[in-house]
Amino acid sequence: MQASQTSDRHRIAEEFLKGLWNDNPVFVMVLGMCPVLAVSNTAINSLAMGLSTMFVLVFSSLLVSTFRKLIPSQVRITTFIIIIATFVTLVDMLLAAHFPFIHKELGAFISLIVVNCVILGRQEAFSSKNAPKYALADALGVSAGFVFALFCLGSIREILGNGTFFNLPLFGANFEPWVIMILPPGGFFSLGFLLLLFNRIKQKRDAAKSQLKAAASWKQNRYTTEYVTEKDEVDL
Amino acid sequence: MGELFWIFISALLVNNFVLAYFLGICPFLGVSNKLETSFRLGLANIFVMLITAVCAWVLNTLILPYAPYLRLISFIIVIASTVQFVEMAIKKMSPELFRALGIFLPLITTNCAILGLALFATNKGYDLLESLVYALGAGGGVTLAFVLMAGIREESKILDIPKIVEGTALSLIIAGVLSLTFMGFAGMFSSN
């Protein structure tokens, strides 16, 4: 009982961490690019977008996973979309009522969360097959990874393109902002270079891993040969 | 007439759906490797966009004044099912056209460019004719972006590219340069 509980907790933690880093929706799987590029021109916008997506993803995952046995598989995609669209409408109205300035900034992109492939992808690949607690962990992990990626991009673009962070000026008056970074091409460029950075990290890690493996196999070879010679001697 | 022309040009070049609004990025980065395929994908996109524009206009003028909170849900469902019906009809009536657009139709339906078109056209309050012209321009712009990207990627296959840049990173940087080029068209409007 104790062991199964710890392994259960272990699995929940695993599902959470997987989405956050190893299978990061933006940097690794390259999904949901539209909002990532479109509204990441300032840190505030990207954070608002990330949190709205998180809300939609977490609640629709919970709902889908709770009703997973009732949803007929022929109409599952349609059902997922209706569930997602309901939560997106909710977020849209909430933002319009409580944070009208953010709602105005993000505009139609809040409604476009419906077609974010990250959300539909998680429903299809995970929530429709797993119990609610795992679905919740998975949704939280993936959306935390999404928020993290969006926030990285938004901060970079705001700092370079506007010289501010959360509207606070960072540099002196002599700083000439790179206006291009807050315009559409800047989105493509910054994400492109962030992906390059990720590739570089991955390449280094892979190289280190293969080196480690080579060293380990060499050690093992030596050990087995020694063992064999010893044994041979004994036999002799 | 002049008004319609500017709606068309604006959607086609200045506010290009892919390169300025970042809509339909997934097929743009993922699928467009062959010139031929991406041209067909673009055509299918224009086709679905025209249907979408009509659906969105009908929904927005006839039904949504009574229930504005159903806007998003009804757009998605009505557009998706109409496209399915049209797909079946084409399959029955013109197999050649079906083969040309074929598999792309259902894929495109849940693309953000399609929903984006419905939302933008109704937000701007276009009438039926204006929506259709807007859809034509937007679809043309998407096709243009797909074809340009596919052409560049086809060329880049024979170049010696460092291994670390290959894949999405390279596509994004190419897209950045394309987007930079399209920003030049913005000057067309300030002079008018």
C-alpha cells in the first residue's frame, strides 16, 4: 500500500515535470505557435496569455478526463472542441469584465486559444486515456511549460524592443530600442534563436551522455576481461 | 470598388495572416516542404476561407444578436460541419477537385487562420461582399506565404547548413526574414 502510494505520487510528479521541461510544448514539440508569436511582444501580454491558456487547459483536461468513459470515440474531437470553446468563452468574458485593458491588448487572440493545438493535443493524447489526477498533473506541467516559454519570449522581446520590463525602464536614456523585436519579424527571430539555444544545450547534453556511455562501457569491458583472465587462470 | 480593393490588398500583403498575424503557423512550419503540396494547401485554404466567411456572416447577422456568448462555439461547430458537408459534395460531384484539395480540407478546418478570419471579419463589421473579398485576400496571402516558404526550403535542401540550425529553428529565421520583407508593404497605406 505504502509502496503503491509513493509510486503513484512519483508518477504524478513525473507527468508534471515532463511537460515543464523534457516535452516542453513550445521549445521541444513546437506546438501552439500562433499565440506564442502573436502576443509575446511584452512580458505582461505573454503572462496574461499564458495564464489564460493554463486555465483553459487545466479545466478542460479535468472535464475530459472525468467524462472520458462517456465520450463516444467517433465524436471525441468535436466534444473536446466544445468543452475547450466553453472555457475559452469563460476566460474571454472574465478578462473583458475584470481586466479590460488586457482584453483590449490581446483582442481576438483570446478567442483563438480554442484552436491552440497544445490544448487539443493534450486532450487527445493524455486526458482521454488517464485518470483525472494524472490528467491534472499533466495539464499543469504542460501549461507551466507553456507559460515559461511565453514569458521567456515576452521578456526578451520587451527588454530588447522597448528597453523596459513590465513597463519599468531598464536602461538609461541613451539606449536605442530595437524596435524590430516588438514587431512581427522580431517574434520569428527571437523564437528561432531560442530554439537554436535549446538545440545547443541538447547537443552538448547528448555529447556528454555518449562520452559517459563510452567511458562506462570501456570500464565494463576491462572488468569483464580481467574477470575472464582470472577465471581462466583458476581453470588452468 | 476602391474600398473593396484596399480590403483585398490589405489582407493579401500588409496584414498577411501568416507573416503579420501569425495565424496558420503550424502548417506553415510543418507541411510546406514541397512547392506543389503547399500550393494545393493554399488553394484549399482559400476555399475553406470563402465558406467560412459566408458562415460567419450568416451567423453573425441572423443568430448571434440573440446570444452573443455562443459566438465562439457556434463559429467552430458550424464552420467545421459545413466544410465536412462541402467536402462530401465535392467528392460526389467533382473527383478531380477532391483529389487536388482532398486530405487538406478537414485538417485546415481547425486551423487558427480560419477561426481568425471569422473573428476578424465580424469584428470589423464587414458585409457579405466585403467578407468574401477579405477571405479571398487572406487566403491569397496565406497561399503566397506557403509557396514562398516552400520555395526557399526546397532551395535550402541543397545547401550546406550547420546541423544545429536544421529544422524548426531555420524555418523560423527564414520566416522572420520573409516577415521583414512583407513589412515593406505597410508603406502602401501611409502614402494614401
